[in-house]
Amino acid sequence: MYVIAIGWIYVTLLMAATETNITAGILTFVFYGLAPLSLLLWLFGTPERRRRIAARERAGEASVTDEAVDQVVPGDDRADAKKDQDDLGDRRA
């Protein structure tokens, strides 16, 4: 998509360069080149913006969930696992 945008800017820049005065060249470049191209890129970029917003929201929800789990179960809670491992060792012996 960006190749098309670069090509369009190039064409409109050449069109602007062939205008008879500087004002006409600037207006040609803005109204035939920059304005339509910025609208086109904004419209075609909408799905990507939505995906980024959704990913950011999912990442925020995941961090909230992780914080909630850390509040319920402390990080150094190994007492239950040690007891289970000791019981397993007793059964094997």
C-alpha cells in the first residue's frame, strides 16, 4: 500500500512542478496529492488501529488478572507443594 502512496506523491509532485506559478503548484500538490492520500491512508489504516486498541485492552485485562491472582496467592507460597512432595516420597519408600 505504501508503494502506491509513494507513487501517487511522486506523480502529484511532478504535476505541481509543471504548473505556471508557485501558488498553483502548491494547491495542486495539496489538493491532488496530500489531501486525498491522507484520507486514503487513514481509511485503510482503520483496521490496524482497531487491532492495536484491542490488543492494548487485552494486555491491560491480562495485567489486572495477574495482579488479582498475586493478591490472592502470594509468590512464596510453597507450603502445600512441599507437603505433597513429602507425601509422595513416603509412598515410594
